[in-house]
Amino acid sequence: MSTQINKSENGLFTNDPMSQWVKEFPKQLQDSLTFPILGSPARKKYANAVICGMGGSAIGGDLLIDGLGGRITLPILVNRGPMLPIWVNEDTLVVASSYSGDTVESVVACEVALARKATVVVLTSGGRIGDIAEKNNLFRLIVPGGLAPRAALGYMFCGLWRLLFDAGVAPDPNPEIGGSNKILCNFETDNSSSVNDSGFSIEEIAKSLGNKIPWIWAPRRLASVARRWANQFSENSKVPAHWSIIPEAFHNEIIGLCDNPKPFENIQTIVFRDPNEEGPIERAVELLKNTGHRPIVIRRNGEEICSLLQLIALGDRISLALANQNGVPATPIPAILKLKS
């Protein structure tokens, strides 16, 4: 982003676009249901599927896999990087997901998939991948450009779902996205304490994080949410963050958190609770408390896709509150731009 972001007298970044983009998350989901899908139809019998993407363009795939679970009718994985699994071939459905269309890893993966005769479908706002899709008349959904990729999650999540539905491997997104949208719009008007076991507001959660490292534990079905929260803390709030999966964390890193004779005071634990995995998580929360930690506990309300989207929206808003608290603009990502250059 090249926009000059200025700090106002009260210390807030009034013209930082990330705040508005976060508010538009429900609208992105709804709008994505209406975008035309172009190119040759992608329906055939597939053996497996791969979603190729990086960063904000990949997280939509993680979220969709966690949300739909067994309702995706074939083995599917999110591939981060230019190299594709050796088994990708003419029986594989490959989704090239790149918001900018110029992500090097995704461009290379797209070209490799085409060379292996896989069926490639494309989700992008344009760029090099958009050009490849147009040249080869690939099945494609083009979303609006101009956002930071991490701010386009509504487009990339719902757009991906539509492509998988039209390819015949996922259920129709219209009923569930339509039903979720009203709930998400109402969610944006409250302080979101309804999914926070401590009852803290967003600002109070940000205050408890302070300059600490957010250390997030989540059950497998909330892995995509934990990853998104950590990414948003890093990019929006400019603080390093760590995430890991339960129960794997109970076999290793719990030692570093709970058995160190001098607990790290610069770590703030965040624990996600899933309705189906209460027992072990409750015991872990107690163990954290008994060893000097003050975990923030966030729960998933229900089984529906909407409950995941609520947690995504909550994490985005906390990351913005933390950015304001730390006196940093949320949108710029200078270190990433330097690496890309």
C-alpha cells in the first residue's frame, strides 16, 4: 500500500484503511456469491484436490477445510510454496489462489499444475495468474482488487467455496453464507464478549496482550482460526505470535510453558475451546493458571460455519485494537515488501 497513513491528535491512525476493510468482511462474503465464474467448466471425477496459495490467499482454504470437514468429497490440502506433491496429475483439481495474482510461489505452482495436466481453476483479482487463466480459458473467479491480501479473506474464502461447489466437490455455499451474514453483521456491533469466557471486551483483551507474545492453542478443528489470529497479530499489530494445535501441544510445548522454573512473563496464552473437546482443554487451562499464566479463553459457539467466521472477525478486531494500543498503523508491512523486492 502506498497510501500515507497519518496519526491524529488522539494517537489513532484515522486514515488507515485496514479498519474499514475489517468491517467489510460480511459484505465481502455476500458480494462473492454474485461474482460471475468464467471459462470452461471444471466438473469431472477427481482423485484429490490441492489449494495453492500463500498468506492471506491460503488461509481461506484452511478455513474452508476446517469448516466443511467431511462435506468436501475428496482428499484436499492447502499447499504453501511453489513445489506440488508428487501425486498431482491429470486426476487432480488444483485451485490457484492468489489475491494479487503475482505471488511468485502461486504462479509457479499454477504453471507446474498445468504442465502436469491437472485441472486448474483460479481465484484472483488479476496479475500474472489472471493472465494465465485468461490465456488458457481456465475456470476462474475474479474478485475486486485494491486491498491488502489479508483483508480480502471474505472474497477468497467464499470465492474458493463457490469454485469447489461448481467443480462438484463441495456443498452449495449460498444457504450457509446467506444465513451467516446477518449474524456477522450483528456481531460487528457488540463487544464480542459472548465468545470470550473471561467476559473481557476487545479493548481489554488487547490491553492484556500489551507487548507480550500471543501464544495460541487450538483444537484441530480451529487450526485455521489460530493461524489467522497469529498472522493478524504479526501483520496488523506488529507483534510476533505463535500458534499450535491441541493435542500435539500437550506432548511437547506444554513443558516449556508450565514446567519452566522461571515462567516467561512476556507470553500471553490464548486457548480456543471447541464444544466437542472440552475435557482436555479445561484441564490444560487449569494447569496454565496453576503455573502462573492467565490464559484468555475463547470458545466456539456451535458447529456451523458461522461460528468459525465469528472467531475470524473477533481476531481481526483484536489485532486492530492492539495496533492502536501499540501506536502502529495496521496496514503497512514494510518487512514483507523488503523481502519481496
